[in-house]
Amino acid sequence: MGAYRGKLNNDAVKKGIFAKGVNGSKLADMTGLSRLTVYRALSGKPVTAPTVKKIAAALGMKPLEIVSM
């Protein structure tokens, strides 16, 4: 069985980004992820569980709040 790969709930992530007053580049800096990884995640590409956790933590959200079900 492979590692988790899912998509972000863009509406939830956009709300978190707006609430924090950041953009994708700043979110990359906050998470320690590459800008390319963040922009791929924000454009609907599949992401790994560690990426979800880092983005959620940077936005002050729980991972389950930002994934698409």
C-alpha cells in the first residue's frame, strides 16, 4: 500500500490563506516546502500527508479541515 496522496480543499485553504494574510510564496516559507510544491498543491495536484500537515499547521488549521473528501 502506498503513501497517502490526496487533494486539498481549495476553498478551505484559501480561507486560511486570507485569514493569515499570506500568499503562496509566503506559505512556502512558513511551511519549509518548496514554492513549486505549494503551488502544485494549491492548483489541485495530489499532495502527501506530510505536505497536508505542514500547510495545515502554517494556517492554524487541522489537516482534515483542508483535505478534499
